[in-house]
Amino acid sequence: MVSLKLRKILQKPEVLNLLETFEQVFQLPIAVYDLQGECLWGTESTDFDYRFSIHTPEACLGQVRGDQRLAVLAQWLSCLCREEWEKKCLAVETLQKYEEVNFLSDFSVKISNCTSLAEMTAMIYPEIQQLFQATQAFIVLSHSSDSSLEALSPPAPDPLAAYAELDAIFQRILARQETEIINDLSRSQENARGPGSLRSWMLAPLKTQNQTIGILGVAHTEPMQYSSEDLNLFITLSSQVAAAIQTAQYYEKLKEYSQTLEQRVMERTQELEAAKQQLEKANQELKRLAIYDDLTAIPNRRYFNQYIQQEWRRCLRDQQSLSLILCDVDYFKNYNDYYGHQAGDECLRRVAEVITQSLKRSPDLVARYGGEEFAIILPNTDSYGAYFLAERIQANLFAQAIPHCHSYSSSYLTLSLGIATAIPSGNSSLETLIKLADQALYDAKEQGRNQIRARVLSFKLV
């Protein structure tokens, strides 16, 4: 569940600047409240005529109270909240996928080392129980000769013995080859079950080489609501377990099929190697997604934070200059409103490409800082070098001649850039450098945009 706090969003400098600008320009009393009725910003009052909701796709976070003209402010805050909510959702989803791939990779290695059914169940049952927080995990094999069922190393209680009514469910799964979820088995029974009875079940057919050889199941003593993510992961695990069962059965028949052992092991090894390669590719893709921004294909804010900390420490050790440029697309909201969001996305991609092509050194890094804002890290670069690069970026973007008929600074798309430079020392901090760059960017925007402004950290002038 992704949670978002309106108070934290209102603490951002750009949000505070906007609220103060609204209040000064329009001479309007403004108040922002949370859902508990606490005033988070502005002057608290009960006389406001209008209330506008601030919301994400998931929930309402608060209200803007005041004049009816403040509807646009509430819309802007809602857009900002939605963007923050989407970022958090993406981060949660990416982390979850990354953990799943790591688990599957580790699970595949462990299960491939099992040479018997007893060894395999001893490894599988605890792993699956912990993953799904289940009371019990089990495997039921189907014998093709007489359609009978057999539980492998049956736990207590044995589902085949203690829950005879499940036999019909097992047979249905084997016939249909479909996964089933039973969230509360006791609802279908006339008599309530005693303490410790298993009530919720998730059952998946074990399929290998177009054959269903049994069922993988997890059960819980309490009613459960398994999610679609749980189901997809469980189906993936059932495929690996089915393949592992087949491998274990091969090993147990070594004496009978000794003349074909080498061929069988080679085939199985190739299958596992292919599965491992697929998992490694998925791992690499997840790592790429964690570093790069999907829209602009340049590093994201997370990687920016890692890289600038690394370069700050290096420049501190070597006593070299470190420059940071923050740049913002001028009047990007107007561009989005007039040309549409697809054109706005293409605009951000072109700006990212222009900045990337303007950088000439491999240590220099451009990252998407947020929304229409970009950040450029310049190790071993003084303020003059950073200013020269900022001018080159402006010139290269102007050469693109991207029309922007709703800009107040030019008929073409432009950037405002703020530069901060420092030689790191024991008296300075990275946070101060970033704050100075942000202040310089604010100066550039306040003085008409399409400007370059620079500040130098005063502990050691460059």
C-alpha cells in the first residue's frame, strides 16, 4: 500500500515558492488543510468560500481553501501529488519484481542441486511456506497408471487423509490443468472445523513436457485473500517444482537407465542453464530500470543521488572543484497544455538528448531531476567551465528551434539554468551545494527565465 503525506509535499522548496507566489501575485488569502482539518500552510480561517480537493488516483489528501481562482492551484497540487504517488508505486513495484527475480534465481539454484524427491521436498516446503506465509506446503503426485494420488513427504495433517473432500478438487485441477484458490474452505462445510484446521488453499497443477504430474499447494489456518501477484509467482514456482520433480525422478532411476544417464543430465543441464540465463537477463533489466528514467533514457533521480555523493567524496579527497547545474524547461506547463502531453514527453526527450550531446567528458552526468527539471554533475569543473557548458546547452537547444508559442521568454523552447560550484571541505556539505544550485535556478527564473545564474560555495572559492 503506497502512502503519501501532503505535509511532506508542501515542504518542498518549489511548492512553497509557488504558494507564496500565488499569495503575493493575486493578493489572495490561501490555506491548505489536510484531511484531519489541520492547516498545513497559510492562514487558518473558517470564512473561506471555496474548498478545492487535492487528490491522487487513490485518495484525497486535503483541501485548498480560499477564493474560487485557487482551483488552478488545487489542480497543480493534485498533479504534483499524482506524480509523487506514481513514483512511489513504480519504486514499490520495481523493488517487488527485483525481490521476486532474486528469489526465483536463488530457488532455481537450490532446487537444481536436489538429487532425490525427499531432499527436494525438505528444501521446497520451508521456502514456499515462508514466501507465502502459509501454515503448510505440500506436493501431491498423480500416478498415470491408476489415477491415484500420493503426497510427497506428507506434512501433518496429510491433506489426502485429513481432508477427503479435497479429492474432488484435486481431480478437477488435474483434469482442467488450471490453478485454483479457495479462500475459505469451511464455508462449504456444514460443520465448523476445529482449531488448527486448514481453511484457505492455493493449488497449482505441476506441468512438465505437456503432462500434469501432480499438484503444488499451500494452505493456511485462516481465510486468506491471495492477490494476482501471489498467483503469478505461485504458477512460476510450480513450473520450477515440476521440472525439479522430474529431475529427481530421473536420479532415482539411475540404475535402470544408466546407459542414458549422460544424455539425460545434459538435456536437463541445458534446460536449467536456459532458465538461469533468462533470470540473469531479467535481473539485468531490473537493474537498468532502477537506474534509468523510462521517458528520457537518461539516469534517474535515484542514480543522481548516488553519483553526486560519490563525486563529492572523490573531490573532497583530491581537493578538486565540483559543479552542479540544475535546469528547468521554461513554461513547460503552458507547452503541455497547448501541444498535448505526448508532445510534452517528446519535448523532454529532445531536451535530454541536447544536454547529453553537449557533454564532452565521460565523468560528466545528466539526470532527470524531476518533472521538467534536469541536473548535470560536473566533476573537476570550476564555475567558469560550468558556465561555459551552460551557455553551450542553451545554444544547442536554441539551434533545435523547438516552437513554443506560449512562452513569455522566447518563441522557441528555452531553459533556465542555475549553477553551483565548490571545492568540498570539512566545513562544506553536499546539501549546501544542491541548495545553492536550486537558489541559482530560482534566480534565473525570477529574472525572466531563459537565463543562467551561478553561485559559489563560500568555504573555498573557485
